[in-house]
Amino acid sequence: MNPALTNQARLNRIQRASLGIGVVALLICAVAAFFDAGSFFHSYLVAYVFWVSLALGSLGVVMLHNLVGGRWGAIIRRFLESGVRTLPLMAVLVIPILLGIPALYEWSHHEVVAHDAVLRHKEGYLNPTSFIVRTVLYFAIWIGMSILLARRSSIGPASARLKGISAVGIIVFSFSVTFAAVDWIMSLEPHWFSTIYGAIFLVGQALQTLAFCTALLAFVSDREPFAGRVEPSWYHDLGNLLLAFTCLWAYTSFSQFLIIWSGNIPEETPWYLRRTAGGWVVVSVLLMVFHFGVPFAILLSRHVKRRGRLLARVCIAIIIMRFVDLVYWVEPATPRGDFPLGWLSLVALAGVGGVWLWMFLWQLERGPLAYMEDPRLAPEGGHH
């Protein structure tokens, strides 16, 4: 049997299963929304931000690779492009969040704003109309950038024009994603603020995307066009990037904590006080140990970084902890803040994720899994 056909058939089965699971899970979420709208919208927000992070992370990593070059990006280029092309789907899936503004954000209620001096001061920015307009603008920017990059993209090292587009684009991207993180997540607690919040979100997106692409590479490495051509040095390059972004996530997260702890002012400390009470202490420790400590120690090993299957397991753990981190950001701000995770959160994760994965695989099957003709993928010892 043709290995390429076998690989394609396997991806088709996963694609169909993903769509089925996603649709069923979203229908369950829709039913649950009639009984407990608040729980549904908060669960959906966590799930949505988790999966849109892969789409946005793909766009950011593509532009980063255009600027710095390197073999690591050429290996996963098709995965990243497929992730970027899911942005129109995510623009549609953001609609429930826009509909759920009253259930999610206290600043959307006039009676609350009227009796809160801080919210009255922020009302010009934090109001439903401007929130919706900004969200539409974000997706217009991101989708527009993806189209522009796709038209200028080519196999091989990026041209000077593509580098120029990416240089400007990554600045616009960073600002727009920061504003989106502030709107969608930080404004759940509108009295609190952090100037490094957007940086933590951006780093987390890149880490999650690199982990996803590395795990996917290991999954398809024994199939065409990768069969017999995947070199340990490819995994080693990606492993080094995972290590770098793991350290950067820890640095930015600890910097935020250190600044707020040392400042010790009433406007900032409640965010951490809520996350060091009850079961959230356990979640905080889990993040320190398994989002940084364990991956850091394992990724120092050259042996692990040069073996796809071992590296893929580390990547899966990183992806799981990225979800836990988002739960840590969102759930303490909700009325059910004492409960780290509910069943609806997992159903929403499966719903949005199933549909996203279906779209991702549909985009992936429209071309080869890799641009093997890219000169950067030539064997280190010579030519094929």
C-alpha cells in the first residue's frame, strides 16, 4: 500500500472524528447554556482562548521565522500555514463571547458602573460597543496579515520584501494580541492591571504552537514525505526553541508576580490573593512544577531533544499545562472561582477543539505535509 495514501487516510479519519466530536460537544454546550449561561460562557471563553492561541501563535511564529530564518521553521512551515488559515473559523467562533458579554464582564452593566469610580473612569474603553468593534478589528488585522503573507510567501529563505512585511507585521501583531488579551481576559477583573500581561500571553501562544507542531511532526515522521528523512537535529532545533520559550514564560510570569509582590498595593495584589486561596494553591504549584520546572529539566537533555517520541511527550505535557494556565487566568474571576475546573470546561474544550482540528487538518491535506524541496531541509551530509 502506498504510504502516502495510508497517511492521508489516517488524517482523514482523524478529521472526520474531530468534526463529529466537536459538533456533539458544542450542541451539549448549547443545551447547558439554557440552564447555566454564566458557567457556559466562562467555560467557552477558556476553551476559545486556548484554541485561538494556536491560530495566532502560528501567525506569530511564521513572521518570526521569516525574520530570523533557520531550518526549524522550514520543517513545520506547512503546519504553521494550516494553523494560520483557521483564523476565519475562529472569527466565527468568537460570536458566543460577544453574545455573552453581559454574563462575562461586570463593566457591561450600567448599574455596576454607576456605583464604581474605577469602572466609570474606564467606561470610554470598557463598554460593549467598543469591545465588539475592537474584536472585529483584531480579526480583520490578523486575517489581512495572513492573506498578505500568503501572497508573498515562497519556498526557501524569505525575500527582502517578505522580511519587511513580517517586520512591520510582528509589531502590529504584538500590539493587537496584547489588546485582545486585555479585552478578553484581563477585563474579567477590570480593577486589576498588569503591563506585562500581553507579553506573557504572547510567549504562551508561541510555546503552545511550537509544542503542537513538534508533537505533530513526531506523529507523522514515519510517513511520507517525512519517512526516512527526519533527522535528529530537526528535533534538536525545535527542542531548543521549546526550552527557550519555557524559560521566557517563567521569566515573564515571575516578573509580573515579583513586581506586584514588591509593590504590595491594593489595586494589584487581589489578583494573586484569589489565586493563592483554596484549591488554587495546588494549581499554582502545578504550574511552577510542570509548566516550568519539569519541562526545563527534561529539555536540557540532548538525548530527549533528539528523539521525536520522547520530545512529543514533553510537548503534550506543555500543551496540557497551557490549558491549566488559562484556567488559572480565567476561573478565579468567575462566581465559581473556588472550583478550578468543571465538566463543562472540558466539553467546551472538546467542542471548539474538535471544530478547530477539523479545519486545521482540512487545510493541511490541501498540500504536502512539508516543503521537502526547501534547500534548508537538505541532509546535513549532502544531497538526497
